[in-house]
Amino acid sequence: MAEQETPTPQAPAVALPPWEANPVTPAPQDARQHGQVAELAAALPDAVLDAVDMAGQVTVAIPVERALEVFRVCAERLGYEFLVDCTAVDWKDRPEGRFDVIWWIHRHRDERRLRLKVRVADGVEVASATPVWKTANWMEREVWDMFGIRFAGHPNLERILTWEGFGGHPLRKDFPVEGIDTGAAVYPETYPPGGGPSAKPGGAQ
Amino acid sequence: MSTDLHLIQSMPDSEEMEVSFGPQHPATHGVLRVMVRLDGERILDARPIIGYLHRGTEKLFETMYYNGCVPHTDRLDYTTAAANNQAFVGAVEKLMGVTIPPRAAWIRMMLAEMQRLASHIIWLATHALDIGAMSPFFYTFQERETILDLFEEYCGARLTLNAMRVGGQPLDLPEGWTDRLRVFVDQLPDRIAEWERLLTDNRIWKGRTVGVGVISAADAVNWGLTGPPLRGSGVRWDVRKALPYEGYDQVEFDVPIGQNGDTYDRYLVRMEEMRQSLRILRQCLDRQPDGPVMAKVPKVIKPPKGEVYHSVEGPKGELGFYVVSDGSTQPYRLHVRPSSFINLQVLPELVRGHLVADLIAVIGTLDIVLGEIDR
Amino acid sequence: MTNPWVVYLLVPMVKIVVILGAITLAAAYLSYFERRLVGFLQIRLGPNRVGWQGVLQPIADALKLFSKEDIIPTRAEKLVYLSGPVLIIVPALVVFSVIPFGPPTNLFGLLPQAIPPYLTDINVSVLFVLGVSSFGIYGIILGGWASNNKFSLMGGLRSAAQLISYEVPMGFAIVAVLLMAGSLSLVSIVEAQRQAHVWYVFPGFVAFFIYFICGVAETNRNPFDLPEAEAELVAGFHTEYSGMKFAFYFLAEYANMVVVSSMATVLFFGGWLRPFPSWGWLGFLDVVPPVVWFLAKVAAFLYCYIWFRGTFPRVRFDQLMALGWKVFLPVSLANLMVIGTLIVLFGGGR
């Protein structure tokens, strides 16, 4: 429809409109001087390990042992009353710690967001954010289920999407995409023990 | 009809009963299972058990090309496919620094608002059905059909749209589509008024929803509620206003809020949201710019190394996608902020002390879709 | 026609067969009309495939239910489980033995003498109807308990509570009619309305209102269909029943609807009498046989039932109880006192 009509003069032919030019890829920039980071650094001087601004989103790396303290300060003193989400990323072979655990926090006062990040090795416990934001409950259960990161002080850290007794943490990079044999013998005649739906391509005949 | 909970007192020697609502139950909207401890008809505790529909979508995303992920986002919350597409492509575009052409943005807004209408219509239909009003189900689905027909005409699919690509829209609007949409937009307000006549002032409806599942504004924020459940508690917060994307800062609309944070207020909020969506659609139809619908993006999407989070106001709340790229053609990690999942976890708080019938009303009012919860 | 074999055996037997057949068929077709009507209210078609406009649908359903596998849950209390459907269908049908469908008739001259088109008229038929129809609750509560299913049990308990709560105001509403008519016989009540030149719905409007709402509640119909609220309790007390056992529950529910409608017709709407029996200029209406008047009134009530189903949401359990005990009971008592006082003052009754 639009192609047949004469294009409306969007910008007078000098500069290309941004959608016809090559995309300007955002690059990470140091954000230690960013207002929100400075605020946090002022409240908790040694809590900010690093701060990166990418595409307008600020990520603050915090030490894992001080996580709960940072949460409390953010929620109570800096006004970040809304925990948007919490998840993790598995960097399998990274020497300085395998997982990133990430929280997004939001404050309604000026509609700003901050991303907190800790770097942990496999088996290290992270403080649970549930005392500060109740909504962290299921998010942390999901992270435990999917990545096997334990949260200290969580009221009920059980698996949530897989079942209790599932052997593995699916979103780890060393978990096969095809799935694993869980040993669940639902229909032993159709799926003989040890076979597993994934081990037998084609499944039941 | 006020709440007469005191009429059903617990007996001195009564025993507790544990009932498993679901995973196969007519009113749990899919495969939700709620273990309910009951004292007679009163709920002592409710424990949602989820995961029956877990498909490992986030794991699958890691094996796919970026544009190949789009159809899989459709299947997260299958009633809000356009919003899922919008959030995902928005995240990747932000990571790549792509600006989409204005016409594409406005088409996306139209699709998203139509999807919001369709989703709210399903919510109204099932919520009313759960509370026992059967007829609204059919009245509402008739209108939803028109929306799905328009979707079909635009992209060939009715439910799982796969209608957006990184960099814009794959297709321009077909001939006459906007006229048909305008007809629909003009007739829907009458229909909404009709549905409201059946329910809004109905004493039984009010008896079933007023004062049921109350959550205060502070609690709602602390529990991370977004979307209508948050606004029903009186927090005027909407991603479209707070962190505008696409053309939402150029259209006029109001964010309706409730006062008491009960099921009835959430009902009113959603009904008003439908009208506001129509208002946005009308502006989109009037002010839709011309021009291309696809930005200049490479054939193979290869975002730079980095991470980005982008969220939209989905029909059920804030729907976000977190993309971590290692500079390859596949996402290193793709995480969804599922609004239904986070809204559902407040269920035990809302139903404790209420009756069994209220559990069903509260599940309905949270407007969950298990496809998104379990992913 | 004085042969006792004919009078005491043949005629009643024929009547029993006709009434049973008619009621069973009526209940089955009520389900058909409900589906068509609700379909109409909900802008859809409803069953329209089996036979002309789907009129054979109830027969097809019956055949299907007959041929269904008969499932008895392993853990069910077998004897009680099996007796549930019997306990509910028998009272629902027995009640029809005293419902007066019309005045004695000779079927347009086919019979040598006029015989009443109802099975019997006993002098306590109101109590009989109330007593026997309440007996059906055993089928619900025992069936719900014996299924060994928590949803069934809750449905059965809800139903018991509901029936007991609504029996009381319903009884008081009926007493108002009894005061006016001065008789417990349903036939006499109709005759009394003829003599009073007025349907009892006009003086007893409040009583009628309470009676009909309680009737809807007692038959577990929307908006009071809590015992089988599919959104909460799956199918309530008959969740575990299949095949013909389910059909019995189903049939009994519809038969009970017909009972409540018939009683409303007899008690408040003059039974088989034409509208405004005292107005002579409406005499041309008498060409319509009385039975047709009766059936038309019953059909109107049944239509209301279905209409409710298409319109209302479901009330909650506590609201249902509150409505019964805190609204209807006092109102029906007050109504009784008002009517009683008026009768004493103006001598309306007998």
C-alpha cells in the first residue's frame, strides 16, 4: 500500500533516516559516573565493583557477599521498590566464576531501572532477595531449578518447573538440548526403562 | 450481598482436607495444579504447582537464529502472540541499535492493541464462565473472531502470529485492512457496553467479586505484580507510559486504576483498558504514517556482544525479554520475564481465608496462561 | 364402568404408564429445549443435526448413554454408589402421582365417563410433594459420598445444606397459599382459586416469589447450581457417574424442574384454569383444553429456568446460605403473618 504512493518527505534527502542507514550498534561504556550508580556508591561505598552502560541500560556489578545489603539499601533508601526480574547466565568456562546472577530493579519515582549483577562460581550460595522483595520467591526457585544456584535464606527453595528429583539443571550450558534420561518410567511397556523418550528417536511405535 | 464468611465458621472438631485442584480441572485454565488445604469450604492454604507444560523454551532459544526465535515466542503465552513478538524483536533491535521505520512501529502498535483486546476478551469470557455466567463467553468470542480474522488477513495466522521480524514488519498492511479494522473499532464499544450490562451492576457478579482477593498497593508492588492486577490496586503504572516504546509516547490514552485491589476493580480496570486500546487503535488508524515497513538490517541477524533487556506492556503485565549475545548468530541466553508467572505467585496470599469458589474467581482475575508460566 | 378391575387396576395402570412415559420424555425433551434455547440466547445453534432441527437429539443421547461403559470407581462404596441414582430418580417421578394436570375429562367423548387426568388426589398432597421431593437429597448426598471423590463429597454436602436451607422458606411460602385455600389437596387448591375468582399469585405475590426462587435453589439450577458448579467442583456429586447412572441424575434434575414448575402453577397460577377465571368475556379462551393451559404455564416457568441459566453468574456458598436464612426466612414469615391477619380480618380463606 505504502509503496505505491509517493513517499512522504521524511527528511530532506541530506541525511538518511535511521532505518535506512546501517544500524548504530551500541557499545558498552563505563558508567561509574552515572547518576544511579553514583547514588548507590554514595550509599554503600565499596559495593560497586564495576558499572557498564549499554544501550542506555546500566549494569552494576556487586560483590556476592554483600548482595543482601545492596538489596536493602536499594529498596529502602534508594526507592527501588519493584524487583522486575531475576535470572542467571551460565558462562561455562569463565575462570572467575561460572554464573552471573542478575536482578533488575525499578523505581517508580523517576521510572529508572538498574541491573545488579553478581558473579559466582558453581556451588556458591547467593543471598536471597525474598526478605526485601517477596516477588523474588519464584524467580529464585526458577534459577535454582534451571541453574542449580542456591539462595541462602530462601523460605522454600524447591524446584519449580521440573519436578523434585529431576537430575540436572537444564539451562546450564553442559545440559544437552536433547534432554536427559530422567528414569521416569511412566509407561514401561512403551518406553522401556533406561530408554527415555529422548534416547529413542521416534518414541513409541 | 455482603461477604458472609462468618456464617461458615470452622467447627471445633473439624478435620482439614487437602484437595488437588488440577492439573486437569475445568477452571484452572490449563494445567495449573493448586493444592488446597480446606477446612470445610474455607481455604487455609493454597499451593500452586506448576511446570506441567514446561517445554524448555529458553533452552531452545539458545539453539536458534534470532528470527527463528520469533515463532517460539508466539507459543509462550499463546493468547498474546503479538505482544510476545513485539517484546522479543524489540529487545534484539535494541541490542543491534536498529531504528525501525515509523510505519512498522505503528503497525506493531496496532497489532499489539488488537492482541490486548483479544486477550482481555478471552479473560472476560473465561472469568465470567468460572463465576458461572455462561453467556458472555459466546458474546465475547464472537468479537474476538473478528480480531482473529484481521490477524489472519495480515499475516496468515490467527493465534500464533509470527508477525514481526527484527528490523520491522515483514509485510505491509493488505488493501482495505484498515477499513475493516475501523469498522470493528467503531462497533466494539457497543459490544463492550453490552457485556458490561450483563455483569457490571449485576448483584451476583458484584457479590462474587467485590472484596475477593484483595491486595494493597504496597503489597502489589512488593509481590512484583504488573499489568491489571497492579493497576487494580491503585498503582498507576504502565510500561507504555513509564518506558515508552515504539509510538506510545505519541498517542493519547489513559491508564485506568482501581481503588480497592479486589477482583471487581481488576475487572473494571480491564474493561476500561479495552476502551483505551480502542482509543489507541483509532489514533493509529488516523495518524498512521506512510513509508517502508522494514529497516535496513542484514539478512543474518548478528547482534554485537552484550546484553539488553526490553519490556513491553503485554495484556497480562510487563513482558520482558533479556537477550545476552556473544556476538554469534544465536542468542547466548534468552530469558523471558513472564508476567503470568510472576502474577501467579501471589495466589496463596489472595485466597487464604476465602472460600473454594473464590479460588476460582481469583485464578480468573489473575489472568494467567500456563504456556507462559511453564515456558 | 363400575367393574372394580377396570376402576382400580386398569385405569390407574394406564395412567401410570402414560404419566411416567410423558414425564420421562418431557424431562428428556426439556434438555433439548434447554440446549436450543440457551443456544439461541448465546447466538449459537445448539443441537440441530439429529432429525428435523435436532428433535431426535434426546433419543440419540439416551442411546449413547445406554451404550456407555458403566464405570464404578474401585474405591467406591459399591452398594451405596449404585443406589444413588435410584434414590434420586424414584422420588422425582413419584411426585407426579399427585400433580393435577387438569380437571376430569372424557377426552372429547372418547370415554364413557369423565375421569381425572391425574393419578390420584390425596388430601395431603402438598405435604406429599414436599416430603417425597426432599427425599431425593439422599440420592445426591449418598452418591456424592459413595463416589469416594472429594469434589463429589463437597458437592453432596453443599446440596444437602442448600436443600435444607431452602426447604424452610419454601414451606412457609406454601403455607400462605394453604391459608388462603384452606386445603392441602392440590385439586382443592385449584378449585379454591376458581371459587375465589383470582389466582393466588395476586394476593400471594411475595409467597410466589419466594417459592419460585427457593424452587430454583432446590433443583440446583443456575444461579444456585453450586452442588454441580463445574468451575469449582468439576461436576459436583455426579462427577464419578457415567452412562445411565449419570442419565438418572440428569433426568431427575429435569423432572424436579418440572415438579417445581407444576407446583408453582397449581399453587399460584390456578393450575388448569384459564387466565382470569372470573371474567366472563374471556370465555372464548375456554376452547383451549384445561390441560393445555396447565402445560403452557409449566412451560413458561421452565423457560424462566433456562433463561436464568443464560443470564446469571453463580452465587457463592455463603451468599446462598445468607440469602436463604437471613432474607427469605424472615420475609416468608412476615408474609405469612400479613396474609394470616388479612384473612382473619376480611375472611378471605375458608
